[in-house]
Amino acid sequence: MGKKSKKSYPGHEDVIDFDQAREARKQKRKEKLEKKAPPEKDVLSQRRQAKRRRFAIICTAIILLLAAIIATACINLWKLNKERIEAEAELDTLNKKQAEMENELSQIESSEYIEQEARAELHMILPGETMYVIPIKETTDTAIEQEEESGAKPQ
């Protein structure tokens, strides 16, 4: 086998300067960062960005305003629907009451009802009839007790 020379190993004969190597690596990192970093923005692009921000804020405000208006309208519709249901229920009860009153009115207009009420309330009788009044025992007992309390004697 042959002799190996020192030249076969790379970098053996060269002396490495660590400071120079560090500077080279720093330079490579700076170049890499410059490639990644966007170029400085000019005044026009800054204005465009400001306009976009304003536009986004205005759109957001409009959307929130529309959402508030829609929510208010929905709440009002819900309340109106509730009132409509209550009004319909009240209308039904009033219609029933009206039907009962119309039925009573038709009965009141009949001659039998008029005769019955005249006899019961006004104690009226037809000509030729005799009216008998029967006193109720409770009424006479209470009348006697009241007379006794007042000191009057029954006759």
C-alpha cells in the first residue's frame, strides 16, 4: 500500500481563520434575511393599507348596524305576533259572549218570557186569576226576632 500524503485530506494545509468564517456566515444570514424580508413600503402602499383598514372598519360597522336593525325588527315581530294571538283569543271570547247575548235577546223578546218575568218580578196576574202569597218561615222568624229586639210586640 502506498503512502498517504497530507494533501489527500482537504483543508489540512489551509489554516482556517475563525473570525473570517464567522463573518462569512453572518453575511450569508443577512443575505438570506434580505431575500425573505419584503422591500420597504412606499407612501402609496401605506395609503392603500390605511384605506383598506378604513374600508374594513366601515364595513364591520355597517354589518353590525344591520344586525342590530334586524334583531330589533325580529323582536318587534315577536311582540306583535304575541299581541295578535292575545287579541284573537279576546275576540273569540267576545264572539261567544255576543252569541249568548243574542240568544238571550231572542228569548227576552218572546211573549212567554215577558209573561214569566212580569209574574215573578212584578207580581202581576192576569184578569180573573187569584194570587196567593205564602210567607216563608225563615222570613217570619227573623221578623219576629227583630220585633222582639226592638221591644215591639207582634200583633
